[in-house]
Amino acid sequence: MSRQMIGTRGNLTSSMGTTAAQGVALGTAVNISERPVTQQGMRGMKTTHGPARKVQDSSYYVGVLRNKVTELTTEIYSLQTEHKQHERSVNEHGGLQKHHDSLLNRVRILEGTLADYNLALDKARVSTDPVELDEYISGFRAKNKQFANEVDRIFVIKKQKDEETKKLDTQIQEVHELIRCKIADLDTDKLALYSQLLGFSLELSKKQDVALADVDSLISQVDNDSGDQRQHFSDDYAQLLKRHTWLQKEEGSLAEEVAIWELSDPSEALLNLKHRVEAQSKQIRRCEESTRRLREQIEAAQTQLAEFHDEMKERKVEASSDSEKYEKLRQRETEMSQFISQFEATRELVAQDQVQAQDTIATLLEHISQGLEQRSSMPSQQRLREMRDEASFKERQLESSQHTTLRLTQERKQREAEMAKIETLEEKIQIELSSLQQKMKMMQSDMIEFDDVNGLRKRASTTMTALSRLIKEYQGRRESVKCQVTQLTSKYEALKGKIQSSEAARSLSTLEAKLRTYGQTIFHLREYAETKTRETDYTLLKDSCMATVEKLNTHAKTAVNMGHL
């Protein structure tokens, strides 16, 4: 039996090659068409299929190393590209921001121009006179000029106010400095008295805030009470005025009755009573006539509504089938029976509704009369103007008082802040003095150390010697590393040239191209198969048809059971 049998299991040689000969695996001819790609698919093929390795050489590991080096080089290149792109983006961000701002300003200017063009187009559509447009333009220019002058004036005033503010700040600082000096020069007793007065001032300020809050609450409460009282008085006045009118009418009627009874002639008294009864009878007849008309209108509306309902029912009956007509007739018979049985109760309810409507009408008429009476009791125009003038005067006084209170409150807060700064000034001075003393101690210790010049020189020489020794060691290491890198680079370049010039590398490139082509073909075929699968999937249509048939069968069964068919 031959030792060089071709099979799936081959024993490895026990020794490496002694010469730099090319491996057997690189020299073996590979037939690409016999590769079992379509048997298990692109992912199903196992690595154990095919002939095993023939010789235990370094070509396999060189290939693995070459792949890893290629991957590392690609990754480093991609990282460098991303880093450069990031730096370029950071550098371009400022310019793009400026360009964005300029474009934004340009867009705003163009929007204004477009608005002007639209306005001119609208004016042209309505046939506006050009002279009128010129007048508009002149008016806008005058307004713009006036606005520019106003802006300049405000700017000048602001500048003057800023200068005045700076002067006031300088004066305030001078006053603070003077106060600080005076406080520093005070005796112990005077300083204690000053602290006592300062505490008393703060206490008075707190009491002032509480008193102002109480005054504001009292003012708001007085305003609310006065408003409620005015509304209450207005309602009471309307009720009393109404009662006064009714009492006047009663007084007139009683006076007429007394005058009738005081007449000496009975015939004249009887005549007056007759006239009065006739007048009251006419008034009662007028009220009854108005009530009758309202009842007739209500009955006519109810009749019209009933006719409308009957017409709608007839139309629905005509449009329905025979079975529906029978059902409607039976339903109408039932409704008529219910109506006949409930006629008395319905009539009573309708009578109650009519009485309620009459009461509502009487209430509305009474409300209208009250409104007319209140309108007649409104104040005159002159009195209304006087009240408005008085209210505006009170509002101005209130506004001025509020401004004064706000200004005084701000001044008080400023003075409190100044006093707080004056109080914290002594603490800041103590802290600064302590920090300066610490710095002085540190400087004194440094001066003691710097006085020892010989010791400093010795330490400096020792440090220089150690640093020189380290520099020499690192220089030697650098030279050795350079030599190693040069050797490894030459070896790497030689191996790279051999691999690129070999037949196996070219065959691998060809195989990779074919694999990419096969992968693309498989992907397109898979997409085509999935598309055709979705197009020929009639499961949902079948389910919907079966559901529709089931519903139709159910309706047919129901109709048969009810006897409609």
C-alpha cells in the first residue's frame, strides 16, 4: 500500500523541512468546480471535508498572520479616516455657523422683500393708485426716520443714565469707604452702640414689612367689602323701588275707593264703581285673550308636530317591505292602545305643562318689567362721567402710591444690602489676614531651605547624574529597538512579496470574487422567492370569504326561523 494515499485522514510528518522550500499545500492544484458549495449551502459546509494537511509547515500560520495584519491595517486606516473627518468637521463648524448666520439674515431680508412684493401685488390687484402707494411709502419712510431718531435719542439718554449711574456708584463706594473708615476708627463702646442701633434698625424694617403687608390686606379687604356692599345695595334698591311702585299703585286704588265711598251722591258713587269694574273687566279680558292666543299657538304647533311625525312614519312605511309594513301596523296598534290607556295621565301632564308655561311667561314679563324699572333708575350721563373721572383720579393716586411704595422698598433693600456688606467686611479682613500669615510662614520656611546653598547644589548634581544615566539607557534601548524593527520590517516585506507573487494568492482572490458573486445571486433568488410567496398567499382572502359565507348562512337561518322567507 502506498504511503502517500489521498484521503480525508493523513498523518503529519514528524520533522520540519530543513530548507526554505515551498509547501505542498501551496503547490497542490485545486479544482474550483468540485468545491461542495451547493451541497450544504454557504454556511453548512464543514471545514473537515476535503484532504487534510500534507506537511506541517509555516505557510498556514503565515496566511493567518497575513489576514490579521490586513484586518489591523484596515481598521487603523478606518480609524485614521474617522479621526481626520472629525477634525475636519470641527474645523469647518465655525465657518458653517457663520455661513448659517449669514444665510439666516439673508432669508429674513428676502422674506421682508417678498412681503413688500406681495403687498404691492395686492395693491395692483385692487387697482390702487400709484400716488396712494407713494404716499404710503412716504409715510413709512417718515415713520422709520422718526423711529430711528427716537432710537438715537433713547441711546443718548441711556448713555447719559449709564454715566450718571457710574458716578453714583463711585459716590456710593466713596461713602462706603468713608463709613468703613469711620467704623474702623470707632471705640469699643461706640461700636457696640452702632451694632445695637443696627439691630434695632433691622427689627424696625421687619416690623415695617409686616405693617405694610397688613395695610395691603386691609385695603384689598375694604375694596372687596365695598364692592359686595355696592352690589347688595343695588339689589336692595331695585327691590325697594319695585315695592314702592306697587305700594303707590295700591295707594292710588285705595284712594279711589275711599273717594268713591266718601261721595255724598249714591248714584255718582255707583257710577264710579261701575267704571272701575268695567276697567278691571277690560284688563281681565285682555289677559284672557292673550292667554287664549298663546294656547292656540301651542295647539297649532302641537298639531303641526303630530302631522310631521305622521308624515315621517308614512314615508318610512311606504319605503319598507310588506313584512315591515305589518310590523309597523302592529307597532302602531300597540302605541294607540297605550295612548288610549294613558290618555288621562297624558292630558294631565299637558295641562300641567301649559300651567307651567303660563307661569314662566308671567315670570319673564315680571323680569322684563324689573329690567325696565332698573334702566329708568340708572344714573345720568353727567353723573356717570363724574364717577368715571373720580375712579380715574383714584386709580392715578393708587398707582402713584404703589410706585412710591415700590421705590421706597427698593431703596430699603439696597440699604439693607449695604449694611450686610459692611457687617461681612470685618470677617473678610480676618480671613485675608489669616491667609497672608500662612503665606508668610511658608515663605519663611522656603527662605530657610534656600539659605543652604551647598545642600541645594548637592541635590541638583545628584539629580543631574541620575537623569544623565537614564538618558543613556533609553538611547541604547532606542537603538536596539530600531535594529529589531528594521530586521522585522525586511522579513515582513520579503514574506509579503512571496505571498503576493504566489499562485495560491491569485487563486484565493479569484475564489473570493466568485464567492461574492454566488452570495449576491443567492440573495436575489431568496428575495424573488419571498416576493412570489407573498404574492401567492391567499390565506387571508380564503379566511375572509369563509367568514362572509358563515355570516350569510347565519342570516339565512335566522330569517327562516323567524318566518320571513
